Amino acid sequence: MKKEFIFKVSTKWQQGQFENAKTHISTINGKNDLLVSAAREFKGEPHNYNPEDLLLSALSSCHMMSYFYVCQQNGVEIERYIDNTTGILELKSDSSGAFQKVTLNPIVFLKDTSKNELALSLHKKAHELCFIANSVSFPIEIKASISS
């Protein structure tokens, strides 16, 4: 049985509202507003979130939550999790562009190190379950490691 969920975001911009004309507000009902701008590389405000940052954050967060889910199903207890995600965006001469690749670099700290091999293998299943990863067309590489 399929289930459908609807998510909504309101993007608001008004001339002269911000010093940088690319700065705007993203509102998600019941949550703090996000001040968003273009990336610094595209003449945006460097201290604000930008769509590229938010896309990488969504991929990293979704993988982590999917990973926690499959670890819980398999009796793997995580003490700490760190991911330093990178993305390569290619800009074309006509000013269009797209991400070419994203690399997730999760470092997992386990309570029981005898489950290291299982914990590493579960990243594949987590990737298959991740809603955001399933929604993008560029490759996502996962370079997972276990640390103590």
C-alpha cells in the first residue's frame, strides 16, 4: 500500500527587503524561518544558508536517519555519528549547472565494536531507503568508516 505525504515551503522575497537582492525567506509552517541567499560563489550572502548547502544537508541528514533505522532493526547501537558531506557542482558556460556527484563521509562510533562489519554494510541499505537520495539524479558515493 502506497502512502503519500505532502510537504510545503513558502519562499518570500520583496524588493529592497535585504541589502543583497538574492536574499529571501523560506517559511515552513510551525518552524523557524530560514534566511536563504545565493552561495557566495554566485554573489549571495556568505553567512546565509543557500540552496546548495540545504541540498547537501538534506542528503546527509536523510542518510543518517535511514542508517539509524536499519541499525536499530539489526541491533547495532550507535554512540556517535559524524558526516562531512561534499558535493561537486558543475557550472556550464550558459550559466546552467548541476551537481555531478555528492560524497557522504559518515564516521560511526559504536557501542559494541564486534558489530563493525555489520554496521558498515548497513550503509548500503540506508542509502536504498533514503527519500532524498532516491529523489536526485546524480551519483552519491558513501565512504563510511567506523571509529572508536
